[in-house]
Amino acid sequence: MILDNSDGPHKDPLRRKAEEQLQDNPPDIDEAGLPPEKIRNMLHDLRVHQLELEMQNEELRSTQLELQTARDKFVRLYNQAPVGYLSLDKHGLIRQFNQTFMDMTGFTETEINGVPLADLMDHTGRETFLARYRALFKDPRNKNMEVNLRTPSRKYLPVRLAGRIEEHDLQGDGKDQDRYLLLIVSDITEQKQAREEIQRKKEQLEKTLAEKDRFFSILAHDLKSPLSGFLSSTRIMAEDINSFSLAELQNVSANMQRSAENLYSLLENLLTWARMQKGDTDFEPDVINLHDLVRQNMELSRSVFQHKEIIFESRISPELQIYADSNMIGTVLRNLLSNAGKYTHDKGRVVAGAEKKNGGITVYIQDSGSGMDQKTLQGLFQMNSKATQPGTRGESGTGLGLLLCREMIHRHQGEIWARSAPGKGTTFFFTLPGHET
């Protein structure tokens, strides 16, 4: 390629400068004293040098273009990398960053250039980062950190920081080779969510295993108690029934009946619990008369009340309607009434009541029994807690009935709780939707 020697606006700048210098310092050549042959040789040499310079200039232009292309490619790779890049100085100030980091955090160039990286972190991350920065800047190998970066919307982005040391001229003036910490910033939102999900599943599994152990404990211990009483009574009758009077036979038969009733109640709760855990229990809410439902389930528990001469009183309005699954709420009422009868002294009193509150219904079953201390009260409705105590006549309990009540009330989007004190009886409360739902 031959350079353009014209004086036009596109004249090569180097050529123009060379001509200017030549005009300022013209060569001292006496053309008249030189033979034509020597002049031709000089012109030939000059022409050769000119062509050499033109070829060198072309090579420089080509090299410059390649360097520019390579630089553009590097810039694109740097800015479009799947992770953020930061260069920090020894003070922890952000000196360079890529487009990915800005897109990741939502900050603009003016908002983060020259800003301490620690200022973009939450309180915990800031303290940890500042405490470790000197060691990190000295040797960042194997010193990865996880912190939360603040975004312009005041939300926090969980990231992982991994670094290496770079020594280069960020200012571009070629004067000093400064030391910088290059950080790779990775968004770990999905990883953090995955870890939290794994932890949640782990806790759920541990809870399920604990419930399974508790379930088998109930089967091993509490099925044995009513069966033992039943077997003991039948053994006595089988060995020497002729020696019993009619009154004694009636007493043994009554004990056998109570053992059978306790065993049936336990088995019924176990089966219902198992069905609910498998999701096999239908939920069919409808408008129900609460007064009638309480009366129906009281009849099923009447033998316990009659045996201990307990007075039952219903303070529920005959017109009160609820929106609930009658089978589930019937099971809840039977369990609570059975507990009330179990822990109420002979000739005591059990009261059922209900009142409208906040668009729903609060139902309560109150007994005048032995009550319970705070430790026992706090363990109610917990699978991993043996929060049961013998009834006033030594009746056994498993606590499974209350767990079943909790599950069923929660299916109704309600709550269940209790209030009690030793010697002052116990009151169980649960909430249900009103009939307007």
C-alpha cells in the first residue's frame, strides 16, 4: 500500500510531520556537484526506504487492528460474563467492575465507582468482611465468603465472593503497577433457596420420624394397658367363676366393659390418625347445628359420666350454626368430652359452651377436675411430648386424641388451646367458621 502524499485533509499525519521537519532543516545538497549516477542511486535508496516504511506502517496498522479486536472481545467477555467481577484496592474501594455486577445488583456506574464494597452489605456481612479484609487482601486463596449485598430497592442479594490478587495499571497511565483484589461475585439465590428447602425437608423428616417413634410407643404401651385389664378380668372369671357373687361378677363385667371401651376408643383414634396422615380422610364441611352435635356426642360418652355421677351442662344456644365437617368435629367433641370425664372427680361438673367472636365460633369444654401444671399444659398437642397423666380413677391416656383434635381443627383453619391450673380444672377451646362462611 502506498501512502497518500497529497496535501488534502486525509494526508498521513506522520508524513506531514516529517515534511514539516524537513522544511525546518533542509538538506545541504549541492545537486550541481553530484554526478547523475549518484543522484539516481540516492533516489533509489530513498524510494526503497519509503517502501519499507510503508510496509512497516501497514504491519503496525494490522497489529493495532488485531489488538483492538482482541481488546473488544475481552471487554465483551468481561462485561457479559455469567458472574460479576470487582477490583478492589487495599482500602476495599471498588475501582473496576463489569456490566454483570451492575445488572446483578441494579446499581449504576456512578453509584458504585469508588464506593467501599462493605457499604453495600448488610450489617452482619459488613462486620465479617471488614474483619477479614486485611487477610483476604494479603492472600485470598481458600477464603470464600457468603454475604448479602444491598440493592437500590433495599432488598438483599445473597452472593459468594471468591478472589485472587492482580497487579496491573487500572489508571492506564503506565506509571505504577498497583496491587488489587479481583473478586468473582456469584449470585447464590437459587443455591440458598435449595439449602433452605433441604433443611426444611430434613426438619420435616425428623419430625415425621419422631412422630413415628411416638406412634409405636403408643401402640406398645397404651394398647397393653386396657388389654391387660381385660385379660386379667377374664382370667379371674375363667379360673374361679363359681366363687363370685352376683355383685362381684357385675363389678368385673363393668371393669371389662370400661377396658373394652378404652381399647375401642384408642383404636378408633389410631385408625383416624393413620388415615389423616395418608390423606385418606374426606373433608366435607356443611352448615351444622352445634347444639345438636354436642348432644349426640355426649350420648356416646354418657357411660363415663354416669359411672362417676358427673353432671353435664350445655350452654350452647339451640339455634347456633357452624360451618364444619360433622364427622371431624364429632371426633373432636368425643375426645374432649372423654378427657373431661376422665379427669373430673366423682359428682363433678362438665360444661360445654360457645360464643360468636370475630365472625367465627369459639367452642369450649370446661371441667371441674384435677387440672394440670404449666409443663403438662405446654406439652399438649405435641407428638414428641408425653403430656398425659392418670385420670381421677387411674384411667390411662395417650395424648393421641388431642393430636387428632389439633389436626382436625387445623383442617378447618381454626385453632385449639387449653387453660388450666392444678386443682382448678381445665378448659379446652377451639375456633370454627360461622355458618355465613
